[in-house]
Amino acid sequence: MTTSPPSAASTYSLRRAQDMLGMSRAAIDVFVRAGVISPARGPRNEWRFSFQDLVLLRTARDLRKAKVPGRRILRSLASLRQRLPDEMPLTGLRITAVGAEVAVRDPKGAWGAESGQMLLDFEAAPSPDGIAFLAPEPPAGADPKAWLARGESIEALDHDAAEAAYRTALDLAPDYCDALLNLGALLCEHHRCGEAVALYRDAVARCPGSPLLHFNHAIALEDQGEHAQALSSYERCLSLDPSLADAHFNAARLYEHLGDTQMALRHFSAYKRLQQTSA
């Protein structure tokens, strides 16, 4: 499959991919190093993920949950990567992990990445930017997890509807950490970091033990130019989870910017150690 480099408007940052898919950086690293996905590089050499990358990563996540052996996951996804179209069929593409199999339906019919078996579970469809996951029907009951799933599935197509779904989840469960993370990231992605800062300020009071909430709060504060407060949030994040490499990297940048060379070197060294460990 030959693809042209994706535009910035049609790609997602590593942080956004992690938030949407619920995957750690280390888990995503495995598939990048194996060549299953090949994210582009942004202006600061950061990874930028296409919708096709998200399709493959979501499939990888589901195969892992189904306890499929790692080698078979890599083999299945390498095969699937060769078959994914550059341009999304107008009728959409359905892909699912079914036990140890990857099943796909496209306009030409249904097929398995390895076996040809068919069983469909989630959908991807055209959007102005490429591929997006289709939403299930709006949840009928008062289950915050169902509203979270709806928000995640429609975010790439309709961010207003996704925001409404996340807010509904939070109305039902105000301390629902995943919904808080997704809503805050969505606000920042659409240049509403001031609203995200207020959301996260309340969120860390409700869920003080979540390192990712402190991390995202720090990013939103940094985007607002609140560097000292952002550093405080990065340090709080790292006190809860010292293994978050990106928090060390971001804290190092801020310390360097503020002229504290000793602290900058300390965090850069921690970042490098963690990168070597995950390599």
C-alpha cells in the first residue's frame, strides 16, 4: 500500500491517540518499532498518527484484550496494513478483532486478515479528514461508560456531539476519570484550553490520585502560559507515577525555559533513562 504523507489537519498527536484508544506510550511503541504503523513526524519531530494508524492500533488493542499471542497480532496487522485503502470507501470499512482473528468488510465483501473468516464488531467510515469510527446508537440508559464509548466513537466525525456525550457521562458520574480526561483533551484540541484548565482544576480535586489528570492539567496550563503552575502539576503527576517519560520531558523544557538548569538536567536524565528502558 502506497500512501502520501498526511497533512497536519488529518493527523492526531501521540497524546490524543493515547486518550482515544486507552493505550500507553509503551504499547504504541511496540507497533511502531515493529513497522505495523508508521506515524508521520510533525514540525517538532513528534509523532502524528493518521486515521489508518488508529484503525490498526485499535485492532491491536482488541487482539491483546482477547489474549492473542503477540507474534500473531503483529502478523495479522502487517497483513491488514497492506490491504487498508489509501482512500476510504464511501460505504465505509468495518474491522474487528474476533478471538484470534481480524475480520474486515469492505464494498467488495467480507474477509479476514489471515483466515478469511467474517464477524464484525466496530466500524470506520469516511470523514473530511480520512477514516473515523462510527458511533453506536445513543445509549438508552444512564450508564456513563456507554456515553463515554459513544463520545470516543464519534469524536473524529462530530466533536460537538462527542463533547455532549462526555458531559452526559460526567453528569451521571462527576468523578469519572476517563470522561474527564477525554473531555479536557477534546477542549484543548479545539483551542479551548482555558475551559480545559477549569475542568482539570475541578477534576484533580475530585480524582487527586490520577497522574494523567495532573499531566493533562499541566499541558493545558502550559498552553495558557501558566508555566509555574504547569510545573507544579507535572511534579505532582511524577510524584504519583515517576515512569511517565513525557512528563519528565515537558518538565525539563519548562525548567530550562525558567533558567533552572539543575532541575532541567535532572528531568532530561530521567526521560533518557525511561526511553532506554522502553527501547
